[in-house]
Amino acid sequence: MNLVIMKDKQAVTTSINIAEDFEKRHDHILRDVISLEKDLPNFGEMFAEGNEPDSYGRDRKIYFMNRDGFTLLAMGFTGKKALQFKMKYINAFNEMEKEIKQKIDTESLSPELQMFDLLGKALAKQEITTKDLQSKNEEIESKVDGIKDLLTMDTKDWRKEVNSILRKIAMKQGGFEQFSEIGNESYLSLENKARCNLDIRLENRRKNMIAQGVGKSTVKRLNKLDIISDDHRLKEIYVSVVKTMAIKYGIWEEK
């Protein structure tokens, strides 16, 4: 996923990216963007409404935003992890704006000079690629087995596998006390991708169990993984989410 893309000769990001990276529900991000519109006379210069297909190909409303829009929206995001993502987005905006400027500069050249410019860049890129290829191949070969093991996760024992990966991520992020935060990140990502609300499903399930006379201790033990387990579609999406997180946090490198 590219943090920042070019749209209409501007560096922009999307509300979907913001929701996933800052571990927030997408509908909450949309709500925050809409609330900014009420107070910003130049809202249209920073935000643009659009559509993007979800994982099932259905159109969903999103917002594109430039650097100023992102800065206003992310101003209220706090915490160490939020700060790290803010820096990543700032760097991504810098790189994309630099790329756009270079593109605009070359567009002012004659067709012949544009051709030589592209040729020079292609040759330079090819030389760099050739030099890096051998070392990268060795690195890739050493990591392929880790990716293969991850992608072939046994869904029959998915709860054990998922918890194992989330624990490894937590330990890599600072210790087991991070497990709850990492777990919440996985649930939020699932909710964004599956367009569901696990809290509401969990609450409804508990109410039904109480109505059926199930003991309080059993009802209390019910958790979000139980809700996911009972829905084959949610289970498949959640396993995919955790695999993505494993790659994102570098757990797939650990054999």
C-alpha cells in the first residue's frame, strides 16, 4: 500500500490509509473529515470526495486529502505509534512532492530533451538494479521460507496460529504488555475490511445466551475470537489481516 499517491498533480493520501495505519474505524475518519468541512472555507482545496472498491468490489465513500488536509486531520492523533506514522506520512509526502516537481520540470522540456531525460533515468535505474540484484536475491532466498510458512497457515488451528503471531508482534513492539494493543489493531482492521462491528455482535450474542439461560461465567468468557470463529467469512478475512500484520511488523522473517 502506497501511503501517498499522485492525483491531479497533487500528492494525496486517502481516508482508508489513515484508518488502517492509525488503527481507527473508517467511518470515524469520514466523520472527522466531514466535521472539518463545517469550519473550513477552503475545505475543497484540501479534501476531495471519491469512491474506492472494498475487498468485495463494492463502492465505498472515501476522501482524498493533500498534505494540509492530512495535517489538520491527524493533529488530534496522539501516542508514540501515531507520531511514528505521522513521520512516515510526512516523508512520503516529501518524496511524492519531489517526484511531482521533477515531472513538472521535465514537462517544460522539448520532446527530444524529455526523451533523453527518460533514457538517462532508465539507464541509471538499470545500473543500480544490476548492482543490487545479487545481494537482493540472496536476501530474498533467505526470507522465502518464512513467507511460505506464513501463507500456508493452517486455518483448522487458526486461533492458536493467530495468537502466536500476535504475541510475536507484541514482543517485537516492546513486550507482552503490547498484546492488547496489537489485538485491538487486528480487530479494527478486520472491521474496516469486513464492514462489521465486533462489539455489537459480541453484545448481541451475550444477550441471546442470557435469554437462553446460559450461565453468567460462560457468557462472560465469550470474546471477539468466538464471534469471528462462528462466521466463516470473518474468519477468512481475519486470518488474512493477521498475515498482513505479520508482514508489516517483520514477523514473517522469523523462522
